[in-house]
Amino acid sequence: MAWEAKDISLDHAHGGGTPYLLILQGPQLAEIDAALKHFQCLDQPMETLNPSTFPLPGLSSILRSVSGNLHSGYGFTLIRGVPVERYTREENMIIYIGISSHIGAMRGRQDHQFKGQPADVMLAHITDMRRLGGEQNYALAAYTDSEVVFHTDVGDIVSLFVLSEPANGGESLLASGWTVYNALAENRPDLVRVLAEDWPIPSAQDPDLIKYRPLLFYQPASGSTPERVILQFSRRSFSGFGAHSQLNRLSPTQVEALDALHFLAEKFHVAMELKRGDMQFINNLSMIHARNSYVDGPGSRRHLLRLWLRDPENAWATPDALRSRADRLYDEKSRRGPQIFPVDAIPRSAANIFLVCETQAYNMDQYVDSIPYLPDRTEYEARARSVPQHEIDEAVLPEGFPIYLSSKMAWDRESILSYEDDYILNLDDSQLKEIDDALQHFQALGKPLELLSPATFPLPSLHSVLRGVSDNIHKGTGFSLVRGIPVDRYSAEENMIIYVGVSSHIGRMRGRQGYQYNDSPVDVVVTHITDMRPPSDPTLSVRIAGYTNEDIPFHTDSGDIVSLFALSEPAEGGDSQLASGWRVYNELARTRPDIIQVLASDWPIPRSKKEDPVLYRPLIHYQNCLGAPDRLLINFSRRGLAGYGDLKRTRLLSVRQAEALDALHFLAERFHISMKLQKGDMQFFNNWSILHARRGYKDGPQQKYVPYVRSNFPQVH
């Protein structure tokens, strides 16, 4: 399977006995002719063509060996010598489909419409479909006389049958994907890693839907199955062609990897001058193919037939990321209508070809070059205006999602005023005394701070009040403010003990926020939120806006509950802004359910893991659990999706995703409540239901840059 051009000979004298070249002889041609007559006598539709209805007693075993060569040998075979001039167009089709059924019994769907009606179109005509003298712009180069660069199709086996040749050009170019892989693995393993990561692939069924999968798959040896490399990519999806605009912009490294596939295939390829009557079969999972441009003459027009085949006996295992596509091709459950084998050349339906049509618009499928960390209302409103009104009117919520969330959790800035007693706890003198006693009790234990809990920081009376705070966070407004800790009375470490101890009565489990401290492996569970940039370089680029004095747009953190403790205040600004994610949802469900669809689909979420740097998941989730109240969860970081400072985006977002991300921000801005946190305030909020932001601030001259505060409790800065 891993060959180079120098290993291949298509010369009749030298290559006629090879597994990849079969030259039909007189007895075999007679057998084919008899099979044709047999099928015609059956008077059955072409979809019934199979080894039984197109019997080839002597040739069948040879064709089965062709399948063996496709799956376990060179990966391609050329069958030469069918006398197409002896037969009508329909008879040539019967011969082609009949012979192919002995190599791959299953035929894949190539279109889902025929003459505007649902159908399974099983055969395609590959020829220049542009009207003579016209400028009709096709999105598939195969339907023009243009050059086609190296790529793969869909399906297991791609087969072509030459009905007629052009005046010149049109050579078929094949390269072993395994040879290309070996060259990359030896010289550029970094590009192998790029190809094995997820890429944005536009869906053929829904141009608005971007799916993410690798271009390269590796299957290790298992039992009787050898190890395999599978390549699946269409350059057109990334670079565009004709009416198919550039849907997905790639990173420079991805562009380099895509080009490497092409130029290495070009280096190792073999060129085939397909002759009238030739049938070409290639393993589409291991071979990369291309085509030279051509020129038709007055009496010579290039015209090929194409089938997408599968041989159940020899088929390779389908990677999970390709399984749904394979099912659409071959699974009987995906059938749309009658099987059609068009006798005449017709273009594929608009849904498959993206044929130019004034009523279609593709701007929403495109990717956004850059998204500002701080949302731009002008850009947001421009994107919103570009959405066709009929798409908004016709949109429905994702299956199972509620039309409206009725709960105290779904508040806005007007309604939240009536719940102030629920979310503000002003500590009185007796409660402050209880906290002071708990501090002294814990200090007397001489234990490390990680052992702070309701047992080691006892609050006999305040405990039940703090449990009510937890209830409000999970079942009420979603946030609470505990006010009145006299931080000036205590040292930095004592304030830390009080904060962690009080918090343990609200949320017993503390989440890790880092995994190193002083270059040693630890679980860091408290972070300091302050402007970490030194006065000598206030413009120093950092990756987290929380460690600057700048505005932070609406977002969520990690974990169930986010808690903040104000040790000191800025000279001005720094207001904490909270908004109900449920109120934002209700507004979108009422006015823009299409945005809910986008938010509920998979997004590329960057992760710190080098071996798996991107996780694909929705930004919103709906839980409808028996015995529990319905819940909507929102979780996203604008920083990871838009980039910030020296943290760059790893994946581009579509226009629809950019609009959805901005919609979350501007609706949260519309409904939010603003809190000016005072020294000694503890703020707690439900990170699954509350969106939060922060206004920029200015520190006064009495406040200085502190790189970190040393204590017995690990901290990250």
C-alpha cells in the first residue's frame, strides 16, 4: 500500500500481470456480454444488479482478487478493455454496475434528490457540465475541465468508468497516502500531529453546521487486522472553489499541513491516462487522487461514470468520526427514496453542490478572522441584521429545551430588588464573635489550612444561616453576599482562615485552581485576584484579565460555586456585575431560538492538555431529571474562545457562533445587577446559572503591586 511512482508500471507488456492492472481478454469480454444479456432478460431495475443477477462464472474470482488488492495490496486497480462503442449508454451502465458489484456489493448514495424529488442517486456523471458559452459557476471542480488538486472522496472505494476521452489532458493522478504519511512521520512529525487533531469540516447536509474531526486516523494492528492509516480530506472545504466560498479559515500550521499532503502526493504520484472503456477502482481511505485539467474537442468530450462502493467482506473498520457519514452513504435506514441511476449527465442537487443561486447566502457559514475579547456592539448588531428573517421565524428550540424557565433564578435588575433579603447577609456582632471564636479554635488545633471544615471551624449558630446561603445559591437567586468581616483586625493568614472556614459551611469541597506552587506539584485551591502587573510595566501582557485592572466581559468560571473575598478596595471602579443566565435564556428562547440551537451545539473549547488541546461541547445544557427541578446550565469562557493577551485562539468561530457569544454578553449586560464589593465582603454565586463580569478599576497610591502573599496555604498568581 505504501508505494512510489517508480514501483508502478502501467505498460501493457510489463504491468499486465500485476495486481493493479487487469486487461480483459476475449473469453472474459464474452462472459461480460452474456451477463449483460442475462440481466436484460430479467427485466429488473438497475438497483437489483449484483453478482447473482450479473453472473460472471470465470471472471468473478478475479474481481474478488481485485477487491483484495484494493484493501490489502496496492490500493488501486485499473481494468482495461471494455468495448463501450458496442453498447448503448444504458448497456454500458449495466456492465459497469454489474462488474463493480463483484468488487464492492454495496453502492453509496451520491445525492438525495433527482429532478427536485427525494431519491437515492447512486451513480454520477463526471464531465464538464458548464453550458457552452456560459459562465455558470460550479463549486465542484470535477464538473468542470479544471485541474483537481489531491484530495479524497467519501466512501470506501471510488470507481470511475470512461465512456469517452477528451482531446487532451485529464490524466488521473494517484498517490499512496501511506507513502505520504511515512515521509511526514520521518521528516515532519509535527504535521502528523496537526493532521491527527480536529479540523473544522462543513456538513454537506447543513452548511451552517461545522463538525470537527481529524484528517488523519491511525488504526493499530488487532488480531488478523494489520495496522492502517486513513486519510480523509477535501481541500475544497478549506480553500473554496468557484461558487463554494472559503468556509473555513485555517491556522498557518494547518495550511502548511494541507499543502504538505498535496506536494508530497505530487512527488510520489503515478499518472494514468484513462482510455475509453477503462474502469478505475481506488481505496479511498488510503489513496489520494487528483486530475489534470483537460480540453474537449469538437467530437471528443470527456465523460466518466462514478460509483462509491463498499465490500462488506474486506471493508476496513470505519473511524468513529466518519461513521455517521458512512451510514448516510451505505445504510438502508438512510434511504430517501427510489434508487436512481441517471442515464444522462445532470448536475448534483444544490444541497450537495452549492451551485450558485441568488436565493442562497453563505456569509453565515464563514469563519470570523478575529473576535474582540471585549464585545463590540456594532459588530454584534451587524451580524444580527445579516441573519435572514425567515431563518429566525422558522427556528425551533433544540429537542427537550423549555420554552420558558419559571424560577426565582430567572431574575433581572428590576425583579431582583424584591429579593434583597434573600441574597444579602449582614453579619451582626454575635455572628462576628462566633467567627472570631472559630478562628482561635482552629489556630489552637495547629492544623494545616487544608483541614478547614465545619468541624474544625465551628459556627454553632451561624452554620444554619450559611446553609441557607447555600440553598439560595442552588435554588433561589443563585448568588449571595456575606457582608461585614472586619479584615483590618486580622493578619493575611487569619483572613485566609476566616474566608476558607466560613466558605466550608456553604460549600464543603474546594476545587483545584492550579497544580504547581514554587515549581513543586501541589493542589492550589485559593487564588489572589489583583492587578499582578508591576508598576514598572503596567502594559505587560498576561493571559487572564482578572490579573489586570481592565474590564472583564460576561463569562463563567470553572466549578459549581465561585466565591470572592474582598481584602481591599480600589480607588474607583471594579464593580462586580452578575446576570441570571436563566433570564438570558428566556429572552433568547422568546426572540432568537436559532441562537439557542447554536449554543447547544458543539464548540471548540481549548484545554491545557497538550495531547488533547481542544474539547468539543455545547455552551448550554438542559437537565430534566426525574425527582429534581429542571435546570439550565451555562458554562463558557470568552477568553478561551476569543483570545486575550498572549493567549491566542486555537480554533476559529463561525459567524453564527460569534453572534451567539456576543448575544450572551449583551443580554447579560441588559439584565445585570452591579455590586460594589466593600472591604470584608464575601460574594458567592452559582457558576452554572449566573454570568459574571467586572468593571475596570484604578488603584490608589496607597495600593502597590504585590507579586504574591506567602502563607501556609498554597496560592497561585
